Amino acid sequence: MIATKVYAVCIGVALVLATPASAVSLTNRDDRPYKVAITEGEARTEQALAPGGVLDGVCLAGCVLRLDNSSNDEYELEGPEIVSIEDGYLFYDGPDGPAEAPTGEMARPDAPKR
């Protein structure tokens, strides 16, 4: 009986920890709202994303995103990714979020952003 409870707790903890790590986070950095269409497998949902808004935990098993139902631009995401909308396009910020600016000798303001 105790082993069953321990097993159940371990499974629950694993699910809680695994879900955010494999999900996509989307931030709207534009000054206008967007309608975001999310297609995961056969399922399709639409969500409104206000300026400055964030959608966390989307695309748990990979998905295709479209902004404002555009048939020209679709973005395939696999997770875990952090992306943002800027100037009407989706930009990849990375698996860990935007990188911090380097300091000291490595800081070069004239170096191109990679």
C-alpha cells in the first residue's frame, strides 16, 4: 500500500515537472493584439493574445502556429521553445529565454546579434 502511494506521488511529480519543460511559451511584444491559431496533430485551437500577453504551456507535443490566420506564414514548433511576436513575425528567443547581454571584455556593442 505504501509502495503504491509512493509510486503515485512519483508519477505526479514527474508529470508536473515534465509538462512545462516540453511546452512552448509565446509572448506578444507588439503593440497590437493577435489571434494565434495552434494546431497540434488534428486538434486546432485559437487564442487571442493581447499586447504584452503571454501564452505559456502551449504545444506540449509540437505544433504549428499561425498568426491572424495567415496562410503564408506558419511556424512549426517542437518545444521546449520560447518565442515572441515582433513586428508581425514569430522570433525564436531560445530554449532558456532571451540571452543576457555580455559584460566585461566580451561585451562589444558593434558585434552583430547571433
